Amino acid sequence: MNHLIVTPTALFFAVALVTVAFFISLKEKIGLEKDLVTGVIRAVIQLTIVGYVLTYIISVNRAWLTLLMVAIIVFNAAWNARGRARGIPHAFVISLLAIAVATGVTIGLLVLAKAIAFVPSQIVPVSGMIASNAMVAIGLTYRSLNSQFHDQRQGLLERLALGATRYQTAITVVREAIRTGMSPTIDSAKTVGIVSLPGMMSGLIFAGVDPTKAIMYQIMVTFMLMAATSIGSTISCYLAYPQFFNGKDRKSTRLNSSHLGISY
């Protein structure tokens, strides 16, 4: 396996590839130059720190340290999902609850089924995969909710005027937002092994694990991510959509224009 070890020269060429994206963004005036530079710097710093922290946690093998690491992962995922909310009130709390439930339920079922053991070397990486996918799904649901409430404002107002409840008014928007959040994971599951070669399965096979077991593990991971994104998207949507309304009862309910750029 020595030929797979990354050398400083290989890293240099990897950075050179990032500069291609940088100059494309600069030339096409996309405006992602700052994000690219920030992403590279943060990735190097965060991966270095997390690598040493994980080494320590795995060597110590304490349950409370494992749970603390999972909590940090969930917190950061919720904080990043909040950034996609574009003014939705209580977005961080909603994201935190949705990601925590998605991660907790999925990890809990996997541990109960003895698919994974409650050891940091398994719990922490799997929690990271679940939380990151839930974070992306929730961010997409927020974007969908914002755009749909803005674009369909007139139709939603008409439903309210005809006496519809908040749920009756927003249900089509909520369903579309959940669908948007789940779509990338579903599309990925459709093409896994055909378009994309799963890194986890490939890594296990390269490490000498029986291919059958590696395949079963990758199938488990794929289904796990589909479940997590569906749970996260559903919880976040149903908690977020009431934030687009104000008024305490049906007669006084209105679309909340404070964060949609709507004026009456």
C-alpha cells in the first residue's frame, strides 16, 4: 500500500487543481474566489485538528468522549445548515433538532441491529456521514421553502383568503421542499456503483476485506443516508414552514413578509 501514500508533491498538484477552479470563478465573475480560498484553508486546518483528535478519542475509547464528538459534529452541521436558511426564524434550533433526531435514530438502529459497534472508530465516522448528508438536505429544503413562498405568494395568499389553514396553504410547498432535500441522496443511490464508485466500499476492498462484506456495508450506508435525509428534511420542513406565517388564529393568519422581501 506504500504506493497509495500521499506525498507533498501530490498535495501540491492537488492545490494546483484548486487554482483552476479559482481562476474559472475569477474569469467568469462567479464570485466564489473568497469561498474557495476559505474552503481550502479551513479544510487543511480542520482535517489536521480532527485527525489528531480522532486518533486520541479512538485510543482512549470512552463513551462520553465519543458522544461529545458526535454532539460537536451535529452542532456544526446545524450551524452550517442555518446559513442556508436566509432569514428563517429559529433556523438553528430547527436544524439542530432535525439533524440530532436523524443522526440519533439512524445510529441507534444501526447499533441495536449490531451493524456497527458503539466504539469511536465506527460511531464517529458514521455520525459524520449522516450529519453531513442531513445538513445538505436541510439546506436544500430551506432554499426551496424560501423560493416557493416568495414565488407563489399570490396563490398562497388566495388560499388564506378562502379560509385555508396554514397546513392546507403550505402543504404543496412543504412536499416539494422535502422532495428537493431528498433528491440528491436518491439520485446518488440510483447511480452508485455505475456512475460513482463508493469510497467506503472501495477502501474496504483495498484493505483486504471480503468483497461481499464490503458490498453489504456500502448498501447499509446508502440506505442509512436515505433514511437520515428523509427524517431531517421532513422535520425541518414541518418546523420551518409555520415561520412563514404570522397571526394566532385562522382569521388573523397572514404570510410573514419580514424575511421574504414582500411588502403589502
